[in-house]
Amino acid sequence: MHLYPVYIYVLIITKSIYVLGADRREEITVGAIFFEEEKDIELSFDEAIREVNNLKFFELRFVSNKRFLPTYDSFLLQQIACELISNGVAAIFGPSSKAASDIVAQIANTTGIPHIEYDFKLEAVRQEHLNHQMSVNVAPTLSVLSRAYFEIIKTNYEWRIFTLIYETPEGLARFQDLINIYALNSDYVKLRNLADYAEDFRVLWKEADETYHEHHIILDCEPQTLKELLKISVKFKLQGPFRNWFLTHLDTHSSGLKDIYNEDFKANITSVRLKLTDPNPFERKKTRFREVDRILGNQTMLPILIYDAVILFANSAKNVISAMQPYHPPDRHCGSLSPWVYGPFIVHEMKTISEDDVEPHFKTENMKFDENGRRTHFNLEIYKPTVNEPLMIWTPENGIKARKITLETESSITAPDFSIQRKVYTVVTHYEEPYFMMKADHENFRGREKYEGYAVDLISKLSELMEFDYEFMIVNGNGKYNPETKQWDGIIRKLIDHHAQIGVCDLTITQLRRSVVDFTVPFMQLGISILHYKKAPEPKNPFAFLDPFAMEVWVYMGFAQLIMTLALVFIARLSYREWMPPNPAIVDPDELENIWNVNNCTWLMVGSIMQQGCDILPRGPPMRILTGMWWFFALMMLSTYTANLAAFLTSNKWQNSITSLGDLIEQDDVHFGSMRGGSTSLFFSESNDTDYQRAWNKMKDFKPNAFTSTNKEGVARVKKEKGGYAFLMETTSLQFNIERDCNLMQIGEQIGEKHYGLAVPLGADYRTNLSVSILQLSEKGELYKMKNKWWKNETNTCDSFHEVDGDELSIIELGGVFLVLAGGVLTAVVVGIFEFLFNVQHVAVEERVTPWQALKAELIFALKFWVGKKPMRISNSSSSGGDKSSRRSSTSRRSSKEKTRSKTAS
């Protein structure tokens, strides 16, 4: 019983001696230089050495030789490096970037000892590469890291305006590609150094909020500074909704943001870190965590990278030394002129070794180097540092890809994400029918319920699809650009200053506006057209055929007709050639007769002026000369009347022939214009089309000014001037006004093609979601329904009237001709009746019958249309009349006619 403890002790000593005797691996000494406060890095270095030495089939055994620096001192650093070489180290790790000198790299380059770095270094020039041929750095190269940030910001986030804030020269180097996006255009990229605001960081954040209205901030600072900076930024609302931060330091996750994270942090904050290899799901979980496990579990960059540096060197040294037996340790003299022969081979192996061939595996993914020993391949994990939520992965080969969400990543989320809570959007707009209007009974409502219109319905539909709240901000106008001050107003101004998140109304997408704000896909397509006053049709003149001549011309023509008639009668009585025998068969008549009485002369005048001729013509030269002159007069007057009638019809057609923009340009009576500074004015002023440029020049030259401040003012001016002014405006607003005012009409076809869209600040990340939602509303027909709702006027009671072409005369205008014809017919009938009654009286006297008998006999005969010959006596006489009475009556009638003829001749 007393010998049992002694027995156990002997067995332990014997086993230890056996193990030491059995471990005949080649021992390699490696040196490491640390600053005294870099305890975590040292523990990670020791852990890597331990894990390599614990591998059973590893041919080498590594022994560490560590040295510590209290502060940076280049002379002391040189002494420590030479001391390590004197101790026979096969590699030197470090120091970190706190050492500004490259003395260690130069000593290693001279002695052929591999030098492994694990911290950021500024890019070396060509001469420095020659002095660093034995150096390999496992930290990401700043130029590749800068390219990664560029792809994240420009390609994935699509930020165009942002502020870059850096603290260290390495931070500035990480911004290099971002700085070159716009060649430091101060309107897009602002660069700030934290050192310039070291006295009071509040000045920096006040400038970012009030001066630049910045919503995209890219910050590169040390983790120790980050928490204080973000805490101060809360006071300037830089952590509010719609703000976006990108933190570029790879150790952001270790800055302790969770200690200050609360509901005030509603900004979208993302960062990057080195992507670690995914853990083996079949590996046994550790039940006891050491301090080094905690350090490596925090994913702090330098401890992880020095771990990978040790693994890289150990595997490379194993491969080279195994292939170059027997092993020759390095020379122990710092100033040796013969470099270690194994060194270059080990460095080359480190640059080319595959990560699949190392044991144990690297902590970080995708480790590859270029010929100068710089790490050009690595993977980055984009994540939210406030809640530790992984989002995406960046790789040099494939760019950015979404990260697969696993149970482990979900369990890593440490706090609620306040940045994804339901947001309240400020929607800026202005009063414009039918887009945004006050309800008739708005006094009974509060907030956004007081308003109505197409834009109100559109935002309401979008809020339902995207699940956000909103409130309206009302300004004056869409936004005009002042070339003198180079400033915008209206909706555009509010979006530039980030005082609102969405702009909606009749806001046209133009290239000039797109330079300062972003637009969604269009929700309405339109063009430009001409609004004009619709004059009521003038009353038709039934005597329009008289219009070619003035009233005095018609009076003078009547007097000329009368005078010529009397002249013909007088000249005919003077001319002996116009006196003819009553019976041409009598050679020597007792008396002559003249046929040119007033009736016949009037008939000749009328027949000539009507171009119908006459059955009697003059014989003597004076009569023929007088008649010829009348014919000449009639020809001239008729030709002039015909020409004036054609001109009159053409004039009427011209007065109503403004049917296009070209017609407006070619005339000067009707002025036309557009809204000053609006998209319509911009369309004409910047167009290269000849007609559009002519229209723009005429608009500018009109006096008084043809431009208006608003569309509403333009519509009012059209109605006020009643045809003297035309207004060029967008077809949607034009159709709305036409539907509600019967005195307005559209002239011509649509000019050009334009689109309305929602405006958002440049780089707004919710623009894509708005565009997708608008497309969904369009596919469902909601946009069409809303337009019909606000544009169609179901109560339109405008009177319609028939319009004839300008070269036609309506029945009303020709009614006077018909009235003249009717008057003539009526006059002829009345005269005929009086003549008939007169003849009846004459027959009753001659034939000695009663007037009634004569009337009856004459009327009965007149109604017998088939009888073509009339007897000398048509009344029923007594039987005693016989042939004698007939002869007497015939003789009596002949004598009566001869008497009448002689009276006429006299």
C-alpha cells in the first residue's frame, strides 16, 4: 500500500522519457516581434505553434523565440531583429503596422530569412519591392480592398453622393478607388480627415447634416474611436431613418457598438470583415473555452491573421525542408553575406501553396499571393455590426453574392434591428389638379385625410404594397432650375436637401432633373399639346351670298340698272332703226312701232347681268354700243363677284385653320407660350428640331410675355383672351381641363413623348422597391383605373354643334338665295293673279257676260293642262250669237289690239 504512489510516479517519468526520446522531429526556431500591449496577438501566435506541433505526422517541430517592444524605436527594432537572427531563427513574424520602419524586412532580405507580416502596409514602390523579396504579408492588400469597397458602394449599394471620412493613411488608401469615382467632384464625393475635427467631432457631424444634407457616409476609423463618433452623430439625426453608413475597418465588430445601440439607431449601418472558414459541422464542440478561444472567436483581424501566418510558414517550411534534405540551419550572423539557402524556396512556396494542402486549415478563406508576396485574394463578409447579422459575401472572382442564412447565422444575431422597422416617408408635392387637391369638406378631416387626387391615391396604393407610413409636405411647384444661382426650388429642392423622401405630382422625368435626383419607372406616359379657346359658332347669315359686295355696291348696281334701262328706252326712241312696221308683210305701213319699252329694256338688262341673254336685240349702232357697254359692265361685275366669293370662302377657312403647331408658327395673330422653367419650356429650348426652335424663338419674342408661372395661370389666360392666346402644356393636364370646360379644346396631335415618375434623393435604396410596386399596380390595371377616376368627367354637358368645312356654305348661309327665289315666285304668282283678274274683267266686258261667268270660264280652261289652244271666245254666249257674233267679236278684239298697239307706239 505504501509503494503504490511511488510506482505511479516512476511510470510517469518513464513515459515522459520515452516520449521525448521518440520525438525526433527537426526543430525549427521562429522569431516573433510584438509590442507589449499586443497580448492577444501573442496568444494567437502561441496557439498556432501549439496546434502545428500537435500534428502527429508533421516532420518539423517549431520553437518560438519572442521579443517585445515597449514603444516604436527603429534602432531597438534593428537590434531585436539581429538578436533573433543570432539565435538561429528560420523566420521572423511581425512587427505590426505600429512600426513605421521596414528595417526588419531589409534585414530579412539581406540574410535570406523569411519575413511574415500580418498587418496592413501601404503599397510599396518598385525599389521597395526589391528590398522586400523575402517578405510575405497575409493581410489583405489595400488596393484590392479598395476595389472591393468600390464594388460594394458603386455596384451593389449604387451610391452616387457620399462623404468619405478617414483617420489613418491606411484608411485613406482603402478609399482610393472611391475617391476616383468622380475625380473628387465636391458635389458628389466629399473627403474629410478626422484629424481636422479632433477638437470637436460635433463640427464634423453638423457640417454633414446641415451643409451637405448627407445621407451616405463611409467611415474608416479605429474601433476605439468608432463608438464615440457614432454616439455624437445621434444628436445630429445622422442615425435616423433613411441614413446609410458603411464602416470600412475590418475590426468594426470588435468596437463595442452593442453597448450604445438602442432605438435611436434607425440608420442602415453595414460593415465588412474578413470571411472566416465555415466550421466543420461534425467537429466536436469545445466544452471548455480558454482565453485564446475567446480571442479567435471574436474574429479580431490581427490575431486571426498571425494564426494564418504561422500555418502558412509551417506548411511551406515542411514542404521545402522535406524536399531538400539534409537540413541546414540559417547562419547566425546578422551581417552575413551568404543568405540562407532555404529562405527563398520557403518564400516561393508560401506564395504558391494551395490552401487545400495546409494542415491545420487557415482561419480566413481564399488566401492567394502575387509575385511580390502581397495577398490579393481574400473573401469579405458584409454584415450589420449593430446586430451581427451577415448579409453578403464579396470575392475577387465573383464579386458580391448573397450569404446563405443558416441556423448558426440566425443565432448570431444579438439584438433587434431598429433599421428595418416601419418607416414614415415624407412625400413632397404641390397643389395641382387632379394630382393633389384639398377636399371640398377638408375642415372635417385631419392630417393626410384632408387631401385627394391621383397622387394621393398612388401613394396610398404604394404604402399598402411596401408597408410604410407617410405624411405630405406641400411646396410651390415641381422644381425649376435657376441658371444664375445654380439652385433648384420646389419639390426638387426638398429632395436634394433630404427634407423629403418621395416627390410626386405632374413631375416630368428630364435629364437635368436626373442629375440631382433619381426617378422610379414612369407611372404615366404623356406628351405636349396645344390648349386653345373654343369659340362658339357665329350665327349664320342667310344672305351670305351678298357678302362679296358691300351694300353700297349693290345699291349702285341697282341705280346703274335703272339708269341703263331708261337710257336704252330714250336712245331707242331716237334711233330710227329701232322703229319697225307692226306687220312685216306690209311693205308701206301707215305707222311704225318701237319694241324697246321699259319692260323689254329691263328684261334685256336683267338677262345680260344674269348671263342668260335675251330674245330681242338692238339694231342701231347707238343701241348696240350702249348694250355692249352694259354687257362689259355685267361681265366685270359677275367676274368680280365670283372672285370675291371664292376669296370670302378662303378667308373664312383661314380663320379656323390653326390645327397644328406649324399653323401657330406661321401666323402672328394668336400668341402662344408655356410655363416658365417647366419641362415643356425645356423641351422646346433644348430641341434641335427646326420647327421647335422657331416656336421657342417666337415664344421668347412675344410682347406681352407669353410665359406663365403655373399651368393654372396658362389655362386662365387662354379663357381670358378667347382665342388670342394658346398654351403649350402636357397632354394629361390639358385633357383634364378640356373635360371640365366646354370652352377649351386641343389643337393638333401630341408633340414628343414624356413620362411622369416618382422622384427620390440620389442613391435612395428604396427606389427599386417603389419601381417594382409601380409595375405591379400597372399590371393589375390600378393605374388605368385611377386615371379614369380623376380625368373623366361623367357630368360633362357640353353642347355639341355641327361644324362644316371652311370651303362649304351651309343651308343657312344659302337661305337668302332660297328666300329671293321664293320672293320672286311669290311676286310672279301675285302679278299673275292680278293679270288674270284684269283679263277676266276685260273678257266679261268684251264678251258681255258677268264677271263670275268669265272667271269661271277662264279658270276652268286654265286648269285643263292638256289643252294647248285657246279659242277666241271661251265663255258660253247666247244662242243668237252665231257666226256673226263670232266674227264681230273677232273683229272687235283685233281692233282692240290695234288700238293698244298704236297707243304703245305713240
